[in-house]
Amino acid sequence: MSSKTPEGIALVARLASGNMDAAAELYDRHAAQIYALARRIVRDDGDAEDVVQEVFSQAWRTADRYEGRRGSVVGWLLMMTRTRAIDKIRARQSRPDTDESVLPDSIQATEVPASDVLVAAEEASRVRDALFSLPDPQRTALELAYYEGLTQSEIAARLSEPLGTVKTRIRTALSALRTRLRT
């Protein structure tokens, strides 16, 4: 089941009504994608696991505010993931090193249905193809913003480009991705 379907939207509606089975189903469907994005951004297994927990907790608390017309369920979750992951990076940068001896050695993996893995792989492939169709300067700016969590000012400094140019590249890239992914 794709998260763009009425079933995906109905799942979030069930979550908003407090249905614990809906929470479990949402987690089972999307945890692997959420973890993969969080891990790519924070580059730490423990922090990525924390981000996954924070995202599903936020989804539980804010499910009643989800608007299906604004985007897919997985898009909603991935945007929360990006935000929480960037928050985690910024928090890590603002605090001194912590004692890692309290971190668990392993986490029990959850079984994800093969159909959900296939849908996720298809969606990831579409996004990857759309990203690679962008001109290099647009793709680079977008990747720095979304995968490294840099602000537009930080991107401008890293690329030695004017801030206005970076803003335009990101806005143009997002518009092109939106157009391409809606087809």
C-alpha cells in the first residue's frame, strides 16, 4: 500500500483517533525509510534510532493535523525525520562529548512486509532519479541542505556562492522535483 492512497490517509486518521494498531502499522511500514534517512543525516546509529523514536512520537501527537492534500504520509514522516535529524546534529554540536558507555550494543530489528519494502524501493528510486535529473549545482545545494542539514547561508559559504544564488538553486530544484514526482 502506497502512502499516497486513501488507505495511507485512513491509517493516519486511525492514528489521530488514538488507535495503537495504527501506530504499529505506520511504524512497520515506514521505520526502515525513516531510519535510513536519519542515519544518512546524523551519521550515527544511536542518534538515528533516537530520531526514529522522536518522529513516530511526533506523528502520534500531531496525526490530527496531517493534511493529505499537502503530501503523502511518507513525505510527512520524512520531513519530520529531516527536521528531527538536523535538530539532533545541532544539539550534538552544542554540547560537550557525552559518555557513550550507556548506549545499547544492539537493537532488535522489526520485520517489514515485502510489499512495503517494494513500494519504498520504488518511491526511493523515483526520488533518486528525479534528484539525478537536476543540474549539478541545484542537486549539490539541495543535498547540502537536506542531507547535511546546512542552512542556506552555510551552503553559500561552503560553495563560495552568493546567498541569493543558493536560494534560487534550492527553490528551483524543489520546484523541479515536485513537478517530476507528481507525474
